[in-house]
Amino acid sequence: MNTSTHYAPARCSVSGCEAFALTGADTCWTHLPDRDGWRAMLADLDLNAAWLAEVDLSGRDLSGWDLRSARLSEACLRGANLSGADLRDAFLDGANLVDANLEDANLEFAILGGADASGACFRNANLQRSNLVGTRAHGADFSGANLYYARPGNADLEGANFHNARIQRTIFRRANLKNADLSGVEGSANFENANLEGAAR
Ligand SMILES: [Zn+2]
């Protein structure tokens, strides 16, 4: 078993494959022979800065897990329970976070660019300085979340709930906030060219 990580990823053992091996495996996700077995021992691994690109952990209970700096790019986390998880500096670009539970999760400096978090719950999450550029989060719940200096530029946040969220210096440039709930927000954000049609202030 290799010790592939975000900082020192090892190549997938399948010849000709250019992808990196997952932490705790010899192959990339595509070539992983025993996905259930790998998933079953995940909880016992040190996943700090783990290489977890493209994995399918949909519907899994990852609550409270330490996933700092983990590479979860293009991962399927649909419906996963990530409440209270430590995702500081994690890469969630292009990830499927539809209906995932990220309540109280720590996402400071996390990258969610191009991710789909529609219907996800970010209630009271720490999203300070996170990258949400182009993130799709239709109807997501950001109530009580801290979005200080977060960058949801070009994000599609239609119908999202920001009730009582902290949006000091949040950059909503060109974001779609149609029908979003911005009631009780704290701080002044940049709404340059954002669509605020029907948004509640
Ligand atoms: Zn491979």
C-alpha cells in the first residue's frame, strides 16, 4: 500500500495510466479493484492531505473526519454526511456535493470551484476565504455560515438561504442570487453585477 498524498502523489500502478493513486491504494479510483474494501478501511487512515480525487463516497457518513488539504477534486459526495468535518484547504473543485450535509464543517480556504452543492446544508459552516467561483448551489442552506472574504463569483446560488450569514467582504461578483434569502446578513459584501432579482434583504 502506498502513501500517496496531495503533496507527494504516486502514480497509479496500472501501466499507461497517468492518474495518481488514491491514499491507501495502489491505483487511481478508475482502476481500484475493490472499492468497497477500500472504503471500509478509510476510517482507519490518516486522511490529512489524502489523494481522493474522483472517489465515490456518496451517502457515506464522514461526519467529523479530518480531511484537511485532502484532494477531493471531482469526487462524488452526493448526500454524504460531512457535518463537523475539517475540510480546511481541501480541494473540492468539480465535486458533487448535492444534498450533502456540511453543517458546522470547517471549509476555510477550501476550493469548491465548479462544484455542485445544490440542496446542500452549510448551516453555521466556516467558509472564510473559500473559493466558490462558479459553484452551483441552488437552494443550498448557508444560514449562520461565516463567508468572510469568500469568493462566490459567477456562482449560481438561486434560492439559496443566507439568513444570518456573515458576508463581510464576500465577493458575489456576477453571482446569481435570484430569490435568495439575504435576511439578517452581517457585513457588507461585493454584489457587483450580481442578479438579486427577488432576493430578500
Ligand atoms: Zn489508474
